Amino acid sequence: QKEVEQNSGPLSVPEGAIASLNCTYSDRGSQSFFWYRQYSGKSPELIMFIYSNGDKEDGRFTAQLNKASQYVSLLIRDSQPSDSATYLCAVNGGGQNFVFGPGTRLSVLP
Amino acid sequence: ETGVTQTPRHLVMGMTNKKSLKCEQHLGHNAMYWYKQSAKKPLELMFVYSLEERVENNSVPSRFSPECPNSSHLFLHLHTLQPEDSALYLCASSQVLGHTGELFFGEGSRLTVL
């Protein structure tokens, strides 16, 4: 059974702080990793994807991947109240085999 | 129309009804998915179609029946559902490029079974 684990939260950070979201996965053969943001009552939208070990930065977002530790994280710098949402980690082991974590609820306090 | 569109957005049905959910993608993708999202549970993959052939069926009860007439359209036919089937049903699409193609989701169909 391939699993993706995330802390359900809620994770509360003050406005302007760095929010750190973490994800671990069980399938060592996983090749690609995605972070989705889901606002309440809305569908998931892709924020970032990462395939290689190391960091990938896009604006205020940085994804970090460590395949040896089976760990992927998402950092949000200068957090804004509009970042308050549930963040879903998804892992793909090849083809159409996407496995999602339960999501971490982030609350950015003004 | 752009992206992935789902209809209806909200559906209330009794346990003896038969209804269908519809999904259409305008992205030129060749894989389409049905996911179920229940409260406090991870997204559950139900069905995957790649190049119009079903490639995944995750032990879904037979009261859910998918149909993919072409690469742009996907249906989920519902009959004799149970109250525990109430959930958000999300359609997604992707381009089959090995492991690199990300999922694009529709807005979902919120289903309530009475």
C-alpha cells in the first residue's frame, strides 16, 4: 500500500512568517512530487512540482525534495492571509499513479 | 470554455435514483480521472482512463460505473447509492508523459445521497 503522510494541522503562522509544510511517502520508486492548494469548497490547484533532489523556488514558494529520506516539503515565505488553505502533497510513481496525502490545513493570522 | 468542467456542480439524489456526473476537458490531455473526496480523508482515486481505456479501478463498488466515450469526455454513472457515498467527486485530466504530467482538476460535483 503506497502511502503519503502529512500532518493534518491546523498549522497557524502569523502574517509575514515562513510556513513550512512537510510530507513523507512510502514508495521509494516515486518519481515526481506535487503540491496542490485547496481552498474550502474549491478544487485543488497546482502550486509546484519537483522531480530532482534539492530545492526548487517559484516566487514565495520553495519545494524541497530528499529522495533518500523520502521527504518533500513546501516553504511559503512572507505568508499572507490569502495563503490560508489546505495543502495537498501528491506523489507519482509513474504513469497515472498519483497518491495524495490527507492535506495540511494552514491558517495565516493577520 | 477552458480547463476541466464538471456538471452538475451540486446533486441531491435518493438511494433508488439513477444519475450521471459529466466531465469535459479542453486541455488536449489524454488521461482522465475520477477522484472521491470525503471529509477528513485523502483524495481517493476511483478510475483512470488513458487513451480512452480504463487503466485503474480501485475496488470501487459497482454502483459507480464510469464511461469514457472519447479523450475529452468522462462520465460517472450512479445508481442505488448509499448515504456514505455523499462526497465531492472530482474529475481531473493529465497528459500522459511518463511521470511528469500533473493533474488538472475540475471544480467538482458535490453529491448528497438521502
